[in-house]
Amino acid sequence: MREHAGDYLEQIPLWTRKKNTLEQVGDFLRELGSPERRLKIIHVAGTNGKGSVCADLTAILMEAGYQVGTFVSPHLIDVKERFLWNGSPVEEKSFEESFEKVRAVTERMVAAGYSHPTFFEFVFLMAMVLYGRMQPDYVILETGLGGRLDTTNVIANPIACIITSISLDHTMYLGDTIPQIAGEKAGIIKPQIPVIYDDNQPEASAVIAAKADKLHAPAYAVGEADSYRQVSFAAPYQAMNAALAVKALEVLKVPGVDADVCRRGLSKVHWQGRMEQVGKNLWLDGAHNPGGIRAFIRAVKAQLGVEESRGEAGVQAHGMRGEAGAGDGKAGRLQLVFAAVSDKDYGEMIGMLCRELPVSRVTVAQVDSARATDRNILMEQFRRAGCPVVEAYESAAEAMDAALHAKGEEDRLYVVGSLYLIGEIKGYLRDREGR
């Protein structure tokens, strides 16, 4: 049955692309028994950092002894990664039961004239059924795309809303300015429900604060000065995400959550695909838009032990071009495995990587997605940006084989640019270990 469920879900995009309205999604939920009404939901939106904030909230609440259901996206290898129970994918039986219930209701609704749920709508409905049955103390709910029109925004009464950092992404759907995108993200704010938001982008903050004021929602701005420094993070941006999670739980006055619980919980968080170290001098980071790449660059610079600089001249001034030190006296090159999808600003992403980091070699991968940007286009972009060595391969596995072969013992290799790529490389590494 599990393979059948997985096959069914994978096939949904082939036969339905029409998104249901929030009212129609609400009709599906009512037919399912309105399970969301029995849940205490923390709703999380934003451009970058949503997954990390969800992981932080989950870890802290678990440390305080609570049962936590967490719905996140996308998954990297297995769709069950979207449905977490206390930080781990749900067991097979629960996954199957929620799938079968949603499928049965879907068949009735389609027969009555409704459109079949899209993939994201279907898995969201599954999550509500799953957690409605399991009854966790808290549910952490990550939006998919945007906020105002996102399927998850059918939730009318969350206990808190969190909006993470906002930058330009999905511009064809959300708008091509920061205020427009912030307006879409701020669409999750509900009347009189507290909203905790990243205050580092003034244009976005103004929009969020105005929307909160209009809805009489208590608003809590979290700025760079509030970054949570009590735990050593793999990336500087994680300190900001942690601060959002800590502030939210502080605002909610969750019993048993104090400073020590927050510190212990955050020290145990594992961020899959977010500056995730998977081998010696080998990291995976799911940065896939300019804002994410900017945060990735900051994280790499922190690892290299250098100050922030702008442009290639600044990089060369630190003696980094072609010999990335790690702040430990050991010289080694910095290499990338990269891929991108066509609706991202990959030109800007590549330009930033080559200007700001001492990239000595790039291996471009062709990921298995209809949205993938052609590897040869990406290769040419890197060459134009001044990268000294660029190669392109027909698959993520071939690209990773080549990159590992070229990697010296002290070289640093980062896989970045697309969550599709991260998922395929994780599968590659898992298979490689099983050889």
C-alpha cells in the first residue's frame, strides 16, 4: 500500500494543476471532519528560513516535553519527510491511513464536481487528518508558496504566526518588489493573533507591521540584535531563525519553556540540507534564490574565518582566491556542485557566488525536473562570471562522482543552488554508502 500511496502522490501533478480556492480547500476539510479545529497551530511563512524556524520550534517544544507534529516542504527524498512526529517522519501505518482517508474524500468531492486537489493540497489535507488523529500538543505548519493564497492559509485560528526573512523569489506569482512579496506573506496574519517577524528588511517590516495593526494583531519585531547567540550554529543566519522561534514561544508563554530549555533544544537541532555536513569538508545547503545564496555566502565566510567583503577585490584581499583557508591554517580549494531551476534568478546567484567566494571549480549538474535549467546554460554563466574551471554533467550522480574525484583532502566542497539537487545528492550518498 505504501508504494501505491507514493505512486499516487507522485502522479498528481500529471493530471491536475488547477489550484483550489481556500474556500474549496475548506470544503474538503469539512468533509474530512474539520480536524484542524482540534489543533494548536503555529503558522510559519517567509522567503528563507521557514524550515529552520519549524525545526527550532519543534526541538524546543520537544525539549520541554511536548508532542509535536510538524508539516514542512519540500521533501528531499521521501514524501513522508513532510509529515513529522517529534522531528521524525511518521510511521508507515499513520501515513497510509491518512492517505486513504483523503483519497476516499477526494473521490466523493470530485464526483460532486470539485477539482482534484493538487499535490500540495493533498499532502496538506493528509497532514491535518494525521495530526487530527494523533493529537499532538502543538502543530508547526509551514506554508508552501506565498501566504495569502497558500493552501495552508485555510487555517483560520492559529495560535501564532511567524514571518521569516523576505527577499525576491517566485516573482511571477508573488510580485516583483519586496513590499509586494511582504504583502503576500503577511496574508497569513489573523485578527488578534500574535505575529512574530524578521525585522531586518525595512520595506518588508513596514508592510507586515501595517497589516498587523489593521487586524489588531500583536506584532513582535525580531532584529539582528536579537539573534540567538547561546548556541554555536553551522551558519550565522540560523541565529536569526532561532531568535524568531524563541520569541514566538516567549510570546505564547508556553509552560515549561525557559532559557535553559531553549538552549538545550536548539543545541540538538539537525537542519537537513541547511549547511548540513555529510562528510569531511562536504556540505549540502538548499539555498536556491538570491536571498538564500546571500545567507549561504555569509555562512561559508564564517567557516573560512574571513570578514564580510564585497566583490572579487575584497576576496583577493583576504588571499582566498583559489586557496580557501578554514581559519585553521590548512590551505584547500573551495569547490561547488551547482544546479538551478528555471524560475530562479540563477544569473544573480552565480554572480554573487563568483564575486564573493574563492570558487576554484564548479561542477554543474542537470537535475531530474521539468523546471531544471539546462546545465550548459549554467556552465556558460559560471564561465562568464570568471570561474576558472567549470564542468557540466547529465545527472547529479555523475556531477558528484566528478566533484569527489577532483576534490583534494583539504578542499571544501559545497552542494548548493536547488533543493532538487540536494535531494538527489542525498539519495546518491545514501546509495553510495550501501555499495
